[in-house]
Amino acid sequence: MQTDGRSGRPRAAHHLIPSAYFEDLAAGRGGPGTIRFLRRTEYSRRLLLLRALLDTMAATPGALGPLPPVDSAWDTLTAAQEAAPEEFRELLLHPQIGIWLGHSIRRLTHTAWGDGPLWTDLGHLYAVCSVAALRAGLALRTTVPVRDGTAMFPTLGLARLSGRPHWGTAEVVVAEGRLRVDAYGESVGPPEPPGTSGGDAPGWQGLRTLRADAAGRPVAVLLDDIDPYRDLSEPLPARRLGKDRITRWQELFGGALGLLARVDPDTAAAVAEGLRTVTDVEPAPGGVVLSASSGDAFGGVLTSLPPDPVTLAVTLVHEFQHTKLGALLHLLTLEQDSGAERHYAPWRDDPRPLGGLLQGAYAFLGITDFWCRYLDEAPRAERPLAEFEFALRRRQTEEAVRVLAADPGLTGHGRRFLRGMTARLSSWWGDDRIRPDVAALAEFVARDHRTGWRIRHLSPAPEDVRALARAFAAGLPAGFRLARSSVVADLAAPWSHARTWLVRRRLGAPPGDGRPAASVADRALVSGDPAAADAYARLLADDPESADAWTGLVLAADPDGTLLGRPELPRAVHRELRVTGTPADPRRVTLWLASRPG
């Protein structure tokens, strides 16, 4: 670690971002050279976080409980870095070590909690020391915490000790290129030959490896199902994947990297340079694929098992975009905002802060790029759906970028970054490979989501709602100027997304499991049946607050989009009429509001 010779403390260093790398990233790109640069900067950050963690431990009485003093860890890590700097760098950049560092610092600063005593999280430091010593060929004897009878050694594997106190300690000996864990009369360790990851042995579970080829470049990433710090929040118990699931992961991973190599070799090479771990997570209800990544875990992706290589390729692109932007945000400030959740993000059902909108727009810039490139690769039967995904993601990303451009919270660097995103988006609008009927369906789905979001999360000014209700009851036009609606998030209001599912099925998507239940009204609207408005009105007679039914009614009764900018008005006015004792047909209210100018 770079230290001042007299004080022993880290020396300050600064990274300068080459303009070519910045411009590539702003356009949603970034090849292997850019990723190597970001890994160097992330290594510097990890060193700073490690030093901050050790200093805070030393200043917190009792933080390490029954474990060795923190100075011994510093000595081991410094010796390992000097003896094997590249091995040390690769270890410290392991995504799960980044998650552990962030979690431990938050525990020390009382902004996160754990499932055990403080020292059980902080003491993972000594497992890191053990692997660092093993990689560097150093001898070490130390003590590590035991969590529910297990001790994890990052990049190496999990020791399972049958003595099994819920919280305890175990002795670790590293010597002659071997690591051994001694506790409760047992001695366990990784099988021969030693390495950074490997197979199982009695009392030991190794990390599995996924392998693929990316444009002639071999790729090997760890499929993590055992490290307690593989999630983005609190530590998790190990959840060993079965052989069939491992086989399926390997098939999908190889297929996804092969597909990326064919349609976008540069991105495939960048992913090969930066990706280090994949963590299997449970899907959402209905089998919907979930994925996530974290600024603490450069090179790590969490995802549920996807149904096919295309879905996994899109997921990898999506999360790798977040990874690149997260690393850039550690170097530059792109936005300065209060963090208020106030923006519409077309791919989210909840309001987002400015930073969240920027992250999402950047991720979907990459997704749009993928679908654009995949169009000519897609099998004939899948081509309509690929066109739809390209058109929809292009439309959604363009809307988000437009909102970002209007927000004063972006910094100078942020505006330069956004210009690169905008230029990339502009290059796609001349693409004529999307058939008009498919483009119209993408526009319908985009409008459906935006309308539903506004109905759920925007509240018109109460005085405007009362005035509109009085005008409607008196048979007067609704021609007066209205104040802007306020964001009042309703996170409990359910979303069915049934109409989007119907559109995708119409374009050839497989039925899938757990699909949303589409109502008669939804089917009528998607098929263009004029009876849809009546069908939604009947649904509202049973539940006059249904956000989903109001969304459908606005889309059906206002096909020209007059209410697109204020679709939250009909439900609010209808509610006011009910409260004041003058209930009205929701269709009449909607049509009346659609007739107002402006």
C-alpha cells in the first residue's frame, strides 16, 4: 500500500480520466482499456476504504471482540501486497470484499445492522488476511469468526465446522501453500491442488466457476452461492446450488457471452475484462428475472436464473452499465441533488431521485444498444419482439434523457456526460428497421406505463380538483389554467402490467409462468376494440380507486392523447364528485377533461 515513509499513513494520489475514456463511457461504451482504467481507480478506492475501516476499528473499543488486534491485520496485508502485488490487487478487487468493506463501515457508523455481534462482521478481515497470505506464499497463524458453524474465505471457499456454535472463532494456519482451519476438534481446508477457487472436500465447499469464450478471449467468473457478502444488504447464509442448476447456468453463460461476442465484440471484451462474480438470486413472484449490482462491488452481478441466453446477455449489459457508471461516480460528481424521489423513470414503477434516473437512463442506453445490434441476429420468429424491445427502450431512454437535460441538478461534468448519451440516442432515431405497427405498439406500452405512473404518484392541487368537480357538476367547460401536480408516491398501489404482457404475447413472446391476469377490458384495449372504455367503466364501478382500471380508461377514452400530460385528473375529480355526493360516470368525467384546451 502506498504510504508516507515517515508517518506510515497512505499517500494521497489522484486519478485523471483520459478524455477518450470519458467520451466512450458517455456514449454508453468503453472497451477493455477503459475497464482496466476503472479497475485501477477502484483498487485505489478499496485501499482507502480498507485503511478507513482499520482506523475506525482501532478507535472503537471492543470492536474486534475475541479476535487479534487490528495492527496484526495491517502487517499481514502490507506484507502480502509487497510480496505479490498483482495477486493482492485481484483479491482486494473481489466484489464480495467490496460489499463486506461497505457493510462493515456502515456497521461501525451505525447506518447498517448485522445478524450477529459487531466483531463477526469486522473479523472477516482475518479471512481476507488468510487468503492474501496464501496468494503471496506467506506463513500466517490467525483467528477468524465462525458464523453458524461456517467461515468464508473470499475467492477460495467455505469451511463448515460441525462443532457449530452460532457465533464463535476458529484458528487458521497458512503454511507451505496450504490453508487449514482448526476448530472444535476438526481440521478442514480446500482440496489439492491449492488455488483461488476449486472443488469440495470434507468440511469444505469451493466456489464454482462459469467459463465462456468472448470473441476469442477466455472468460472465467465465480458463481457464488456461499459467501455471506454476496448480497447487497445484510449477510446471507450459504445456499448451495444443485448440479442441474449449475449446468444450466453454464449453458446460459456460455450462450450469453457467445451472443455478445457476435453482436457486440467490444462489449463482450469489456465484460470479459471486468466481470468477476455472478450471484444466483431468487426471481420475483411470477418468475420475473431480478438483477442488481452495487457501486461497492465492481465486477459483481446478482441475477436470477434467466430463461434463455438473450435474457442473460441483456442482464449482463444492464448491470455492467451500472458498474461502469458507479466507478465513474467514484471519480466525478455528475449530479448534486437533494435525493428526493420525484422523477418518472419509464422502467420503474416508483418515483426516482435524480441520481437514480441517471443510473437507469445509462443502463437502458446500453440495453437499447444491445437490441439495436441484435436485430439482424434475431431468428425470424423472434424478430418482431426484438424490434419492439429496441423501439420501446429507445423511446423510454429518450424520455429519461430529456428529463435529465431539464434538471438543474446536473453538474458541468454531468451535462457533458449527458451530451454523449444524447448523441448516441440520436444516432438510433434514423433506424428504419422497425415496422410501423411494431413502433406503434412500443409507443402504446410506453404511454400505458407513463399514464399509470402519473395516476398512482401525482396528486393535482386540491383547489383545482374542487374547481373542476364544481364545473363538471354545473355543466361548464374545464377551460381554466391548472397548477402542476405534486409527487405523492403511492407505493402500495398494485401494478398488473397485463397490457404489456399482452403486447409481447402478440409479438411472439412465450407464455411463461406467473403471467399477469389480463382482464376482458385489457384484452379489448390491446386488440383495438372500442368496447374497452365500457369494460373499464364496469371495473371502476366495483373499485372506483383502481389505478390500473383508470389507466386503461384514459387510454381507451382518450386515444388522441389529450390527457397524456395530466392523466391523474380524472380519478381525482371523480373521487371529489363522490365525496361531495354527486357521483358521475367515470367515462363522462374522462371525456369532459379530455375536451379541455391545454
